[in-house]
Amino acid sequence: FASRASDALTAVVTFAGGWLVDVNSNLTDEEIDSEEAIARSEELEAIRSTFVPRAVLMLEEVLDKTAMWLEQIAYDTLAQFEGASKDMLLTLYGSFDETYRSNDDSTTDLLVTSRAAPGYWHKKALSLASVVANDANGLHETFDSREMEGFLKLMAEHAYKLNRCTNSQNFFDY
């Protein structure tokens, strides 16, 4: 379910041309001058400024909660099964990653490429910074300074969590 929710929200925030962008914005000044066109443009901008940051933050929350849930499962497994737990988790992670081969020594890669690993979800969350910053999406323009500051703090937390989850020595030494 997390993958579907993530994909649906990603499609919203990366909608071609920008989500809730006024299609009349490419018209000439003469075509836009009508009161109706001006009112429509202002309404769309107000709606966009309200709902785009919400959609981005909802996506971040889905990604964060999924990562936290998977991290808790990993720590519970490590506590319960001790010595065998690392191999159990790597086998589980490998089963969710089509590129993984069991004879590879790519533990660190697997911690961010497998959909069953918390690092994968933190990496996806961190990639939101690029989506928001991309001028083609125009998302950063919809955030006020307080919202942007909060969003950037969340991205810093994901960078920290991703680092923690991709350091196999720290991750498996719960």
C-alpha cells in the first residue's frame, strides 16, 4: 500500500506542467484581461498554494512512516534472532530487489535498493527535495517561508536517517 500511495502522490506533485497550474497562463495579456480569467487565475494560485505543500508533506509522511515501520521490524528482528538476524534481513531485502544476487557483497546497496529496507524509503523521501526544487514543477513557489523551513528540516532528518540506515555496521549493531 505504501508503494501505491507513494506513486499516486508522486504523480500529483510531478504532474506535467505543474499540478493546478492555470492553463490560461500562456495566453496573451489581451486574452487574460477578462475579469473572469483574472479571478480564475487568482483562485487557482490560492488553491495551489494551499494544496501543493499539503500533498508534498503527505507524500513525505507516507515515506517516513513506511521507513519507520520497516526500521522497527528490522530492530525487532535483530533483537529477537540475534546472530542469524542479519542474514534473515538481507535475505528478506534481497527478495524485494530484482537486481540483488545472493553471492554479491552489496549489503550497503541492498539497504537502499530493496523496497523492504528502511533506507529505500528514506532515500525516496530525500529525493523529494529535488522534486520540490525543480523549476519545471514550480512546487517551491507554493511554499511560504515557514512551510519551506519545515520541509527542509524534514529533508535534513531524512539525510541523517538514510546515513544511519545505510551504514551496515551501525544498522546491524542495534
